[in-house]
Amino acid sequence: MYCAEAIFCALNEGLGGGLQRERARGLTMGFGQGFGEAGCVCGAMSGAVLAASWFLAGSLPPAEVRRVSREIHDRFKGAHGSACCRVLIKNVKGKPKEHFAQCAGLTSAGAEIAARAILERLPELARHGGAARKSRKGTRAKAAALLRRLADRLG
């Protein structure tokens, strides 16, 4: 999976978003590599915004969901210096191992920013992590463990 897909699928499964994995993946597939390889908005950031919107819409007013999206953007850009895929990967372009490592780090950071934004506003979703803990080891278990640690830190 690319960055946006990985973030959205992990949070969907870890927080009980209710979508089947293939549906969740399909919703985010076009966001990878800066909107379908256009190099624009980083897929990790857009995946984080999509995940936050998915969980917060219906629980918060639309203006607040948009404010959270801006907060995710600002946190991501502040931490990484840009929200643009082509800027972020400029130094690793043509270097597959370095590119993968950098994008994996950005994906991890985007997932954490989104999880924090969601759980700060809907802490009850952290309880869903127990269901993911019972699933097979791998991505789901790692996502659930990350979400539990974040929930514990947030109180």
C-alpha cells in the first residue's frame, strides 16, 4: 500500500471505522504519490485528513472537521517542512530504498497526527483497539498497539 492507503486502512481497522479493507483502500488509492503521481499534496497527509474526516464527521460540526484538517496540515508541514510530495521526496528521487524509508517515516508520522486528532476529540474510539488486538499479528495488531499508546498518553 501507498501512504494514504496505509494510514486510512490502519485507522479504519484500529478504531473500528466499519469499512472493509478493500473499500477503505479503494477510497484512498488515488491519493498516493501526491494525487496519483502528480507530486502535489503528500499522500501521508491527505490520508491523515481523510481518516480524521471519516471519524469526526457526524460527531462534530463541519466547520470543526475542517479546522481539524487544517490542524493536521499545519502539524505535518511544521514537522516535515512541506506538505508537497515532490518537495518531500526531492532528495530521495531515484533512490528506491531511501525513498521507501522516507515515505514510511512520513506515513508513520501522518498516522500518529491523525490518530491524535481523532482521539483527542473522540477518546471513546480507543476502546475499539481491543477488537483489533485479538486479530492476527501484523498491521492490525501494530495499529491497535499504537492507538492504545496514544490513547493512554492523551488520558
